[in-house]
Amino acid sequence: MNHPIAPTPAPARPPRQRKATRAQLIAAAADLFAEHGTTNVSIGAICERAGFTRGAFYSNFKTVDDAFFALYEQRNGEVQQRLEALTADAASPEQARCSLESVVATALRALPMDPQWVAIRTSFAAQAQHRPEVAAILREHAEHLRRHLQPLLMRALELTGRRPLDSPEDLTRAAITAHVGAMTQSPLHDDPEAVREAVVRGVVLGLTTGQ
């Protein structure tokens, strides 16, 4: 009696090729999120933009949300690298006493203008009200950013002779919130960068003391 021959499994992609495929899918998702201003895009659209099959998508992600969080991790990694470089510069012994404007400029360099990304994140964050797992992940990522920005902000403040009125954690969170709020409102202003600088400067000035 003849027995059917089981199909030979498809060979696993080399790690380098799989990493490249994942990167292309993330890039395609980022393009679509930016174009639509929301994460509400289909897996099929992401695959079509990236030039891959659904099988390639499902070998890397389960859902569009997974692709978004992979993108979020990538953006956080880029910001973290920028923060580490700026923190190293701030720790240089050549650094002298600086002004409050310098502190704000340092923070803004670490948190660059990216209105499209803020719009996408805001759209996704709106889901957090009804999805506790999304809220938990976003909180974790927000704290990750705060932990990396805080040493840089505190070092810059030290060079001005100022210190936080309350905890360094609260000051850092307030500065990030001011930045995000200004970014969200950026389409309403002719000079959004000037508004962002003024808002962050106001928060830092109001929540620190030179005494």
C-alpha cells in the first residue's frame, strides 16, 4: 500500500534575510501609518507595499499592532542612541556653566520634531482607554524614554546651577509631556519649533529653582 509523501517543509530563511524582510515590513508599515495618520491599515496593504506575501508577514508578526510596536521599539532605539551621545557630551569635563536656553536646546535635540510620528502614536494611544495591554506597553515605553532622558536633563540643569523643585522624575515627565503636546499642536502654528521651545522652556523654568 502506497503512503502519501509528506511535503518537504520550506527551508528556513537565513537570519540575515529574515532580518531584512522584517525591516522592510516595518518600513512599509511606517509609510502607511504616516500616509493614513493612523495604525488602522490592513496586513494586505503592508505586504503589498513591502513586496512580500502574507506568509512573510505572519512569520514576523501576528497583527498590525505587533508591526507598530516593532516600529515603536525602533524609534525608541534611535532616540536612545541620540540621548546616550548627548549625555556623553554633557559629561565632558570641558562643559562649563550654561544657560537655561542651553538646557532646553539639549532636551529638544534629544526629542526631535516628528509630527507624523506623534499623530500616529496619539491615534494608537487612543486605543489604550479600552485595551489595558496597549496602555501597559505604552506606559513601559514612556518610562523607558524618561529613564534615558532624565540623566541628560539633570546634568544640563546642574550646569546652570538650577535644580528641580520636586523629583527629577516628575520634571522629566513634564518636559516630555510639554514636548508631545506642542508636537500635537504643531499644524496649528506657523513656527511650531518656536512654540515647542517656549513650552518646554516654561515647564523647565516653572519646575526648577536657582536657589
